[in-house]
Amino acid sequence: MRILVVEDERRLADSIAALLEGKGFSVDAVYDGEAGAQYAALGVYDLVILDVMLPKLDGFGVARELRRKHVATPILMLTARSALEDRVAGLDSGADYYLTKPFDARELFACVNALLRRQGAQVDELTFGNTALDLASASLLCGEHAIRLSAKEFELMRQLLLAGERNVSKETLLTRVWGYDSEAVENHVEVYVGFLRKKLAAIGSDVKIEAIRRLGYHLEVKGCD
Ligand code: CA
């Protein structure tokens, strides 16, 4: 799960990031509205936490720009102002939820979980063929067998399961798993697909990670072709 935090008060941005990372989320933080709009428009985030009062472009402007570009990522808007007209403006501009500063960690987690659940992202497991990925334990399960995945293997497997039979490009996987700024290259995707194939085989899974030149990867059930 990747979350983008757009907040110009760096201490607050960094503490939100630390709280969410402590809960197992990957978090990127940016400190002005223009950067926020650019990052959020990549479409790789499961949630955007967006401050209202921002330099360059305010939170309402960021939200409007994202919705204009048909980026459907849920937006949790943060503001020190709690006046009704601001809430209405926020919801009108495309925010999904409002959290008034100051807030405590529990309120933040409650909002984040509610928004992720609402878009169906917060499920217990993803399945394909005879195999399930348990999201709480980061394990692949098949019949009686289970195998733990490393953090990158887990995120890569999650992305492949979300796409299922649809192809996902190496570039997309690289961005979603390793992040926009990372120095990882497409070869990393190939290497980790190799690790996943070994682990799938080890538990007797019938799931095949199929590679298609230039199109990337998709999942198939063995013996169905
Ligand atoms: Ca601010």
C-alpha cells in the first residue's frame, strides 16, 4: 500500500509518514501543491493525504486537478480550518474525507483505514488459482503449505494478483513496488519474479507468472492453456 503525503509543514509531514510506515505502508512525502499534483497523478498511490494550505497550489486546486485528470485515488484532506464552507469546498473539489488539525494518530489511522476499505483495498487475502496471498502475514498459501515473502516479493505479488490475467508492464511494477525515486531498474523486476516463481513452485501452486515480451507480466493457472 502506497500513500502520498502532501504537507508543507515538514515536521508534520514526516511524523505522519513515520506513523504510517510504522503500520507497514510505503509513504512518500512532498511539500508543495505542484509536486503533490505531479506525484499523485502518477496513479501509483492507494491514498493521498492532502493539506489545504500549501505553497504553489492549494489542496483544493490539487484535488480538482486530479479529478479533472480522472485520477480516482481517494483523498484525505487535512486542514487547520474547520469552517463549514471549507469542508464543503474540499468535498466539492474531489476530497473524500476531511480531517481537522490537530488530530491524533488514532483518528488518522481510522480515516486511512476507512478510505482504503471503501475502495476495497483493505482485504485479508488475494487469491488466484489454488493460491492465496495473506496480506497480514505476507505469506503465500496453497493447501497446507505456506511460505513467507520478503517485503518486495510481497508487494510485487500483490500487484500481480490485483492485475490477475491483465498484463502489467515492468515499468509499472517497478514504480509501484520500488517507488518513483528509486534507483531500481527493470532487471530487479525480473529477478524478483524469479524468486516468486520459485516460492510458488515450492508450495505446489498452480499459479504461473507469464512473461510477455514488451507487455510485462500476467498470471495464469497452469494446465488451463
Ligand atoms: Ca499547510
